Amino acid sequence: MKRLMIRQFYLTVFILRLFITSVLAQTTLEGTIISNGEPVPFASVLIQKSRLGVTTDLSGHYSIPFLPEGKYTVIASSLGYISKKKEVSVSGGSKASLDFILEKDVAMINEVVVSGTMKEVSKLESAVPVEVYSPRFFQANPTPSVCEALQIVNGVRPQINCSVCNSGDIHINGLEGPYTMVLIDGMPIVSGLSTVYGLNGIPQSLIERVEVVKGPASTLYGSEAVGGLINIITKKTSNAPILSVDIFGTSWSELNADLAVKVPVGKNVDTFFGVNYFEFDQRIDNDGDNFTDMTLQNRTSIFNKWNFKRKNNRVFTLAGRIITEDRFGGDLDWDEDLHRGGDEVYGESIYTDRWEVFGTYELPMREHVIFQFSANGHDQNSVYGDTEYIADQRVGFSQLVWNKELVGTHSFLGGLTIRYTYYDDNTPATATADTVNPGNLPTHTYLPGIFLQDEIALNENSKLLLGMRYDNNSLHGHIFTPRLNYKWSSPNKLNTLRASFGTGYRVANVFTEDHAALTGAREVIIASQLIPERSINGNINYVRNIYTRNNALVNIDASVFYTHFDNKIIPDYDTNPNQIIYDNLDGKGVSKGISLNLDVVKNAFKFKAGATLMEVYTEESGIRERQELTEQFSGSWSVGYTFEQANLEINYTGNVYSPMELPTMSVGDFIDPRPAQSPWYSIQNIQLTMQLDDRVECFGGIKNLLDWTPWKNLPEGVYYLGNTADPFEQNTPEGYLVFDPTYVYGPNQGIRGFFGIRYNLR
């Protein structure tokens, strides 16, 4: 009996010792989950291949106790964010720490937007349909500018307007670049002379998101917001990385470098600087016409933003940007010192210097009143062969916005605005009428306005947005632009229907907006005094969100749109092949169609695709003509998959366009040998991204996988630019094809490889 008791005692001690050893070998794993510097509450933290898991608290903190010693794979996820996976090793008797930084997922419906109503609201609650794109979306196809990156956005097409200097603009739903307004942080600092420059030179690490509104937005933003707007939202200084570096190069010897750094100034002041540099200096001529296939560029942009912390969290931000660029395209033998502006060797050389300042200041009062301001100067010194274009444009803008939640169900927004534009150039646009003693007469345009908006919550699931704007243009008089929007959501927020009706207007300046007017290849004829264009737009948008049983999110976004134009300004290339005749249309212009976007997100798989079917035409005297350089169908896609164990992501992006009518020079008995329609074409890209650690990733791939270029579709012996042997038309016989850089519809850059590296320190 005594021996049995001794045995039981030793067995108890042994079991107790095993238990104590096991407990001592266990540890606690804890950490914090943040996004853009803010905690992510109620996020899930799971140990892969186990049932262990917790959620974060309000401060984004989590703790998993009693974790045995070993190596684990930990997954952090939350609705509206891209899941992230990390490896961690834990040893007994000590705490292990593992933090996560999650990125917002643009496919989710709770994104905050401001472009539709000029107020921060969730994308789901906005009465105006707004598309949102994050920098990560654009990183699936890295480009030197946001302008080029937009080629994978459904219904948005970067258009090259000159096959020599490669200047361009942005088309939305088939409407030309001047109908698209470009904003930075909601400020209309981008003018007709420099639309694309608003999308160039901002380091992508400093971009919070890009918002796209399709359809007129003149009620809030005035002239130029006729076809839609693109709003680049930069990061708050608190969310910017301490240091960010993004560098990549291509096999065509292109080099793009982004550098951003956050500098602490004091307790109440934050600032960050960003520098973008792009260089391409190789004279490549794959089509054999002795002209550069791609424009040589040397561009530097410096961006700086300040945030001042004030009482009661009132806003005060100030930002500025400087851009300088030297751009050349033309004959391979062109020499800047010998030939710039001459008529011996053809070249297009553009020097650009631009500055911008903009900011927001919330007034120190009980009411929510914000003062916003911007100013910019754009100096352009260009030559197109022996034709000079010297232009100087300065724009000042300010507005006072009052945001008031009224008693009951009304949310009121009111504002006073004024915009001043100074423009001077060496063209007939600013010449005096005195032919005996010709002189220069710069234009001074004043545009004061007032806008009112009332968002009415009809019930828990629907709201009505009423808005109107009145502007008094110093050159064109009174302009009134109303709008109406209605939104309905199902009680579970999975179905949303929006109906929009709006108006827009645009005051045009041919020489600042249409590069074809400057090339010197054709004479410019202004048939009459151009008056402002007016537009009326209707849009129905339906959004359906589906959460599947296997934890996938499917987002379907479909729209039907119709825009009617009066006084549309049309360039006539066909009446005389040696002229471009501009005049207001004595009839109507129409842009109508349907678009569909599909987003699918499931763990490591992301799929985004869109298609737009549209018809854009003008009708005058009973004759309907399809708009040139406008596709009837376009599609875009971005497919991504992450191999989590290898920390490797693969992205496949691309677009496809249907045939477009092209501005050929056929007239009378002369038939332009170049096709009058473009073929179907597609630009496709593939990229691999390797995550080396939390701070460093490298990426590489191939652009234009199909090696598509427009000159490959021309008849043998015919050049894309026409008669490049005689660009000054000194020896071209009458009835023969002359030099013509306006015949352009797609990029002339073939297949190329690229490689880059990104570094982010937070």
C-alpha cells in the first residue's frame, strides 16, 4: 500500500511537471493592425491551419494567448481591406509581437469619396456615382504618369493627339480631352493649356486615391467639367510614409523615379516632399520613316504639402508643385542648336515650365465654412517645324464653401467662387484686329459664380440631391447649370440605384486645347465667333454587391448614359486637306451608351474588368457623322493573384478598342493611302511582384505583350506620318500625300521589358 502511494505521488509530480513545462513553453502573440496610420478595429487575426483566432479592439490591438512554441503563418483581414499574411516564430516563456499594415481594397463599397458632392461621404451613400482607384491598382501596370495608368480604367482612354510630340489628353465615354476636368485635392488648378500635366509628376506614393466621375459636373465645378472629372486626392501628411522610393526602367531606356519623404517640422506642423523624374533620350525608329517613334522627354516635378494642426481639428493644408519638361519628337537628324524653329530639318520641341499652389483653410467659427484657393502659371515655348507657339497662362481660383446640416433631413452646401484667367500667345487668338499696326491683346477672363446644393433624405433608403449653379463669364455672359440626382438602396445595402440628370458648359480656346491647330501641317480657320458649348446629361447607375458562401465579394456596376450637346465645336479636317476649320455645330452632338464593371475579390485572387459600348456622333442638316478618333467599344481588365507562400504576386492587365474613324486627307479625286479606319487593337501587359519584406518589393514584366503598333497595319511603303521626306511641303506635288502628324489613334511604342523596386518606411 505504501509502495502504491509512492508510485502515485511520483506519477502526479511527473504529470504536474509536464503541465508546467507545457505552460512555460507557451507564449502570447500580440500586435496592432493599422491602415494609413489609423487603427483597424474588429479585424480578424487567424493562425493558418488551426482554429486559433481573435479580433482587434478599437485601438487595432490583438492578443492570442497560450500559443505553443513553433513557427506559424498568421493572416490579418478585414472587410474593405486586402488580407495580409506573415510568418512568425515564437519561443516559450516570452511574448511575441507581430504588426500588420493593411491596404484598402478599391473593390469594396465603403470607400470615402468627395468628388460627387464636394463633401466626404462613403461611396455607398453618395448620390452621385463615383469610381475610386487606389495607387495599388495602378501599380499593377506601372507607368511614368497617372495619365498613362488610366488606360486600364473602363470608359477612360488616354488619347495621343500628335504622332510626333506625343501630346495627349483624357477621353471619358468618348468625349475629347477638353471636356474632362482634372482636379488635385478638389482644386481646378489644371487648365486647357495643360490638362495632361495635371496627371504627370505626382509620386504615386503620395496619392491616396483617384476618383472618376463620368458625366457633367459643372453644377459644382463650373466650365470644363462637361464630360466628367478626374480628382487626384493626395495623402494627408499623417498618412504619408516617412520615406518612399519607387524606381523602374524599361528596355527602351526609359527611367522613372519617385522619391517621397515626410519631414517633422514641429508639434503642430507636418510636411512631406515628393520628387518625380522621368527621362527618355533614345531616338528609336522601328517603322523606318526617319522620325522618332516616341517623343524624347526630360521631366522633373517637385511636390510639397503642409498640414497645420489646429484647435477642434479644423483643417489647414497648403500644397505646391513645380514642373519643368523638355520634350522633342521629329526627324532623327534634328539638332536643337541648329534646327529648332527652322525649315531645314523638321522637329517639334516643347519647353514647359509650370507652377501650382493650392490649399484649404477652415474658418475659426462654429459654422462649417471652408476657404479653398489655387493659383497656377504655365509657360510654354514650343516650335512645330518652323511654326512657333509661345504661350503664357495664369489662373487664380478661390471659393468659400458652407456645409450645413439643417433641421430634419436636409444637408445643405453652398458656395461662392471666382476664377480669373490670363492668357497670352503669339497666335491669332490674342492678336488685335488692326491689320495695319498689328499688336497683341492678352485675354483677361473673370468667372464669378454661386452654387447651391441640398441633399434630402427622403427616408432611410433613399435620398434626393438638388443643385444649381450660376456663373457670369466676362466674355460670354450668364450661364445657369442645374442638376438632380436620386439614390435608392435596399435595406441590406446590397443593391443601389442612382438616377442623374445634369447640365454642363464649356468655354473653348482652340489653340490651348487642340494640338492639331499648332502643328503647322494645316492652316487654322476660325469660321465664326465661337460661343460656349452646352450639354444635358442623363445617367442611370445600378450597383449590386454579392457576398458568396466561399467568402468572395462580387461587385457589379452597370450604367446607361446619354449626353446631348448644343453649339459643339467641331474641327473640320475634310473640306480642305490643307486646313482645319473650326465652327460651332448648327445641330446637335450626342454621346450615348452603356458600361459594365465587374469586380471579384476572393482571398489571393482579384479580378476587375469593364466594357463600354457607345455611340458618339454629330448631326447637322439631317446628316449624321460619327465622331473621329472615338471607339464604339472598349474593354479593360486587371487580374491579380498572390502566391502567399512565395510572397509573389502576378498581374495581367490590358485593354481592347474597336475601330475608330481617322482624320485622313482624302478629298475629291485624291485618296489617302492610309486606312480611314483603325483596326481592332489591344495593349496587354504582365507583371510579377516579389515582396522581399515589409518595406521592400521588386517588380518586373513585359509591356505590350502583343507588340502592337499602328504602323504595322499600314500598306507597304506608306508611312504613318505621311510624306516625312518633305515635312515642310516644299517639293510635294499637288495631289500627293503630304506630311500629316494628326493621323494618330494609338501609342507607337512596341513590346518592352521593365524592372523596378519600391521601398516604403512608415
